[in-house]
Amino acid sequence: MPLTIAELMSKMPSAFVPEKAQGLDVVLQFKFSGNEPGDWYAEIKDGKVNVQQGLHPNPKMTLSADSDDYIKLFTGQLDPMQAFMGGKLKLSGDLNLAMKMTQFFKMR
């Protein structure tokens, strides 16, 4: 059975690498379109990540993508840089944070 956005977002805390995010106090907003539209956010603070469904009032960075493409990104079937350059992944806010995101989470 294919992975869903809800399953993927629920796995974020177990994929989190706290030593790579020391001292961070940020919120990452995720906006999904396509087969599984919806909004999620991940709050990184005190070496932990808390993932919630919905919109956060003050995210540091927002990532927008088709839900199928994001699942491919997280499972290693789609290269993040190619997705960004090809317009499949849109980012706003702190772009340096987006670059570091791949270090905060163990991708498959």
C-alpha cells in the first residue's frame, strides 16, 4: 500500500535527527496539493519536532508541493534540488533552512 501524506507526517518525529538541529526554534509549514491536499506544520524546538495538521500563524519557511511529489522526495525517488529547479517544489521564507532540512530528517 502506498505511503500517504498523513503517514509520512506522522513519521517525521521518528525520522528527526535532534543533534543536527541544535538551538533551532523554527516552524516549517507544508502546503500540499494534488491527491492529498492539506496543510501541515512541523515545530522544531528544544531538540524535538512536533507535527500538526493545519496552518501555523508564523512559519519560518513554507514548502509547497504536490502530495505525490513530496512522498517521492521523502522516500528518495525524487531529488530535492531537481524538484526545486523543475518547479515541483516551491519554497518561501528562509531558504537556508530548506537546504538544511535534509540534515534534520533521515530520508530513506
